[in-house]
Amino acid sequence: MISTQILKNSNWFTKFSINFLAFVGSVNVCLFIALPLLPFHLSKFIMPLGLISLAIAILFSVGFSIYWQVKEKKGNFNSERWHLWLTSLLRYWLALHISIFGFEKLMGINFAPSFHGNDTPAGLLNGQELTWIYYSYSYGISIVVAFFQIVGSYLLLYRKTILVGVSMLLPVMFNILLINIFYGIGPITTFTALTMVLGLSYLLYQRKQEILALFKSFENNLPSIGSRSFRNIARILCLIIPILFLVQYKTNVYASSKYFGKWKVETLKRNGKLIADDAWEKDTTAWKTIYFEERGKLLFTPNPYKYDDDTSIFMKYEYNEEKDAIKVISYEKNPERPDTIAVKINKFKGNSMEWNMIFYKDTIQMQLKKEL
């Protein structure tokens, strides 16, 4: 049952919230459906028409909420009736809009394969392109998300199942909102996701009394184990042990972090002979890039433009922090008995260094410059 405080004699901000969410959300979903259907020669009007419509809806929400507040104080306004009508409008536009996204996923419209994106190096993709390719990789995950969006939306249409619908939709839509924000999906899409999350949160807020009562009814009444001191120590250890473990782990793994990155091989000499810049086209050991990764991973690749797993050499390395020395472990010739190669690093200046090593009887000297 919805709190009577929300239905009657609520403050102005509560009135504005339900007005904003109901009217602005409804206008937004209408624009979402109608504007893409405009003829191509009218497409230039989509953005200004959409912004003007949303601005009018926002101004109307402010004006009507003020009017509502004034009339309510005079005692001649049916607040309960308007709350119910606006809440219903909120529920229906949420169900309509979110279910559209769900059916788009089922029909392969949302997260459709990006053919040019698949052929673009990951480092050149922006946040939106990365997100699209990530989710389009698996149709199965689209089905799962679509299930929650469609079923949750359908549950919003019935008063008895509103809370179940909100419980299904809010985690999904909140996750989508975070992706929109932190991956730079776009202001319009982010605004739409934000209104959905706020709308669902408002529906949840309407049932706050029942939700709090529900949590209180499930308090753990089982007997405690051990003394209070023992339980407190165990709780503290559950927080401290992960921190200590990760501090120690990071100290070891990131001891060589000053070398982490993508290093361009500016010059390569083998047995004192300078290797030509274009030798990589025919010689896979004419390395042009070295990727120095965490957790002891080292990759030598000849292609200066992209990483190619077929022509690259994967190695491991061991770092001695006291001596600031590196040993490279090669599995190329004998994976069962790998070769350990000592690397002498000279002239390290943060973004440049010189490597000297003996690789399968060849004396290698490389001038490296850090790019990333």
C-alpha cells in the first residue's frame, strides 16, 4: 500500500518529482518512437524538436507542481487522485520504453553486430563502440537482459506486482546507467536511462514503509556462535586479510611497474648488424614493438601497426627488485625446458631505455621508446 504521506500533503519537491518523472518521461518515450519515423528530409529537425519538447515538459512540471502546492494548502485540491494518476502514467511509460529496449535485443536491433567495429583495433574504439561490440559478442547475454526488461516491464502494469517489477528492473537499468555515464554513450541516452532509474526509484520509494518492515521481519534470530570478542575479531579479519593480501600481491606484481607499457623498438641490432626498418615484413624476429605487461608477461611483435598473435613471441620475465634486473624466459624452442635469458638494461630514463641480451646465440641490442 502506498504511503499516505506521499498521496496527501506531500512537500513541493515530492510533487515536482512525480510531475517531472511522469510528464518528461512520457514526452521522452513519445519522441523516441515518433522522431525516427520522420522522413529523411526532416531529420535535421529531430534534435531541436526533441529538446524543445523536453524543455516544455520540464517547465510544465515546475509550474504544475507549484500550482498543486498552492491549491493543496487552500484545501481544494485532490492530491491523492493526482498522485495515483501520475504514478500510473509513470508506470506505463516505464513499461513501454523499457520493453522496447528488451524487444530490440531479442530482435537483434539493439547490439547488432558492428562490422567495421570488428575490424577496428580496440585501442581506436571509443567507449560506445567498445560497449556495443562487447554486448553484441553474445546473443545469449542480450536474451538475459531482454528477459528482465520485458518481464519486469509487464509486471509494472499491475498494481499487485509493481514491487516485483521494480526489483527486476532497477538493478539492470542502474547498471545500464553507469555504463552510459562512464563509457560516454551520449547525453540523450544517458538522460533516458537516468529518468528510468529515477522513475523506478520513485516507485520503490512509494513502498518504503513495507520494504523496511519486510527487512525487519527477516532479522536473524539464530543463536550466536562464540563470544562477542571472537565475532568482532572475525569481522575485522574479514576486512583486513583481503587488504593485506592485495597489498602484498600488488607489491610483488607491480615491483616492475616502471617498465609496464608499449615500447617501440627504434633500433634493433643483431650480432652488431643494424636491422632495416622494413625487415619485419619478412622476418618475424625483426621486432618493432615490445609489450611489457603485468604478471610477468612479455610480448615481442614485428608488426608496428597492430598486435598479431601469429607472428609475435610470448615470453615470461622475472624481475629482481634489489638488483633492478630482468630475466626473460623463452618457450619458443622447447616449452618443457624454457631458456632463461638475462637482460641488461642501460640508460633507463622513464620513457626510453636500451636492452642488451643474448637470444638463441644472437647478440641483441635494442633502443626502446615508451609509447603508452
